[in-house]
Amino acid sequence: MTLLGERGDMAKNKTENTVRIDPHEGWQTSRGERLSYGLFFAGQNFFYMIVVTFGALFLMNKGMDEVTVASVLIVPKVLDAVVDPAFGIIVDKARFKSGRFLPWLRIGWIAVPAFTVLFFCMPDSLSQSGQIAWAFIFYMLWSLAYTVCDAPVFALSTSMSPIVQERTSILSFGRMCATIAVVIGTLSVESVYMTIGWTKLAIILAAVSMILMLPLLLIGKERSNAGSEKPASVKEMLKVVARNKYLMIFLVSYFIIGITLSVQFLIPIFAQYVLGSTEKGTILLAICVIPIVAMAIIVPIVSKKVDKLWLFIGSLAIFAATSILQYFTDYNNDVVLYITTFLRAIGFGGYNIILFLFMPNIMEYGHYKTGERQEGIHFALQTFMTKIVAAIVSSLSLVILGWFGFASQDADKATGVVSAEAGHGFWIVFTLISAIGSIIAIPILFKYYTLRDKDVQYMSMYNNGEISREECEKHLSRQY
């Protein structure tokens, strides 16, 4: 384990493993490599989309009530509370000859599609208790497999390049591809699941996703050796994480925002049971594409001048304000519904793109403060939070919908639509409730998250032995 004091003499010189920098861009990654990184995210998020966005609807279509579905989705996450951080420790301690992160992605490339297909292959001949057991087992296995795939791909960005702006661009492109995949995948599933069936749909989607994910496994490269010291003990790793205040602030804020932000999850259910038209659900999701893609393009450009924290807070403010605005409109007026949904998508898109740009900065700060890097555990915690938030928001939303009188089993047999009272209750959850987390998180982030992008760049240079600690501290805007 390298100590802070021992790195002082090393810091004056470049590391022995300095990588030749692309003279055209000043970056270490090639265009093809960055493209493959984005395609991997696209394929991975096809799986995430169909399980997280449509898993509840699939189980409801199988005849399960909202409480049962909520239980199936939330219980496996109790296991994740132990497994995900433990997997992060395994990633940090494991040393494969072919890399630290890419070997895990190769395992996930097989495991995630396998358990996704099995989840949606539930036999109709099973009793309801058998179906519940089937859903629980394969949802849990899918969740474990997704951890093996998700945490390492985020951590890989820190190994591909030590340049903060390059990482921001890589991750932004990855998130853009992920978001586009989620939207396109959701549109596709929304329009065909009732005609071709869930099993065939899952198999087709798995095949497409594996093709998209393959290039990164073939041409991806790990360059940075900043985390190649002798692995620390489990106790030391957990101590390092506990000392990273920005990690704690980020995780708490993410949780608060995410557990109420149910728009993406609720749109398919809203379209089928309230609007009585899956076509309108497809339109609503399609409307979200333009602002989300625009935010993915704008963020890397604007982040060169504006710190990502202010972009993130701005996105949350836009989402909260437009959510409240939408509540006071009539969802039966298609034009107004589409316009207000478009406005909400601006803030929602910014949130989705920027959220995952924080962890590399947080990890660099932790490395700077403690001398220990531990990309694996940092990104495993992010993956855990992503999954627990998704499970809670889906389960909690279903429970809250029940409080407001919504029950899919009460839908009219002829039209498939719930009553006007239940529809209004759904509208409250869809608009007002979804904005609560953002409203609470904004002042928390504003007051306590003081880590700045420009400072992280100097921390990264020190962490990679490019400058001394004294030179780094001289350029920092504040004392950390």
C-alpha cells in the first residue's frame, strides 16, 4: 500500500508507464474506443430498460397485484446491500492478467442476457406462487449479474484516461448512448410487447444488446496504473470510503432524488391503464428523445466552462418546476400533455446525463486524500444505489398509487382503463410526488457538495505522479 508521504519524491516525474497522447486531440483514447464504450452502455441499458421499466408491467400482465409486484422487486435489493459493496471490494483486490475491469465485463456479457431472458420466460402453466418464486429468483440473479457488468464499466473510464475532461466526455457519451438506448428500447417494447410476447421480445433484445456490447471487449484498453498498488485490506477499503465525505453526500442526494423520480417507470403503466392507449405512451416516450439527446451533447461542451454541479442543480430545478406545472394541466388534452412532457424531459435528461459524471471526481478526491484509489468499491456503490433506487421507486410508486386508489385489477374489462378518481391519483404521483426528491436535494447539494471540476483535474495530476502535492495545493481553489 503506497503512503502519501512516499509519493512526494515520485510526484516530480512522470510515471514510467506514460502513454503516448493522440496529437490530434490531446486525449489518450481513440474515437473507435470511445464509440465502443458508448455502444456497450447502449447494449447494457437495453437490459436495464426492459427489466426495470417493464418488469412490473410484465408481472402485472401475469395477474399479480401491485403489492405482490412491489415485494418481488424490493426484496432482492436487501441482498444487494451486502453483495454490491462486497463485489466492489473483490474488484479492487482481484488482479487479472488481461486487466482490472474488462474481464468482469466479459463475464457480464454472458450472464446479464441469460438471466434477462430467463426472467421473461416465466411459464404460464405455473401457479401464482410458482410464478412469484420464478420472478424472485431470476430477478435476484439478474441483479447480481448486472452488478458484475455495471460497476466495472464505470470504473473502466478512470483506467482509460487520467484526463478529467476526457473522462467527462467518455462518460457523457456513454450516458447519451445509454439514454438513447433506454428511450428507443422503451418505444420499441411499448409498441410490440402485446403482439409478439415478452419471451420473444427478450430474446431479440438480448441478441441485439450482446452485439452492441462486444466491440469494447475487443478494442477497449486499460491505461492508467494509478490503482495498481498492492490491494488494501477490506477494513482499510471501508475506512477509505467512510472518510470520503463527497461520496456520502452524493449517495444520499442520489437516493433522495431517485426514490420519487418515477416518470420513466410510470409512463407505460400510465399509458395502458389511465390513457387507455399504448400508442400515446409511445408518443410520450418519443417526445423525451430530443431534449435528452440534446442535453447529452450540450453537457460536455458547457462543462468546459460551467462546473457540473451547477448544471446538475439547474436540471433538478427545471424538472421540479415543470413537474408542478404539468400537474395543473389536463392529461386528457394531448397537446398540453405532450408539451409539458417535453419540458420535463429537459430537466430529466440533464439529471440522467450528469448524475453519473460525479463518481470519477469523487474517486479522485478520495485517492488524493487517502492515497488509496479503490475504483471498484466506489463504482459498485454507485451501481448498488442505482439498483436500490430503481427498486424502491418502482415498489414505492406502486404502493403510493394504491393509496391514491389506483389498482390495475380494477380497470374496466371493456376499455382496460381505471376510473377517473384512480386516474387523478395516478396523475398526482406522476407529477407532484416525482418532484419531491429534487426539491429536497437541491439545497443539500448547494450547501455541502463543494468539490469542483477544476480542482479535481489537479488532484488527478497529483494522483498520477505528474505534479507534486505542493504544486497541486497551490492551484486548488480551496482547502480540501
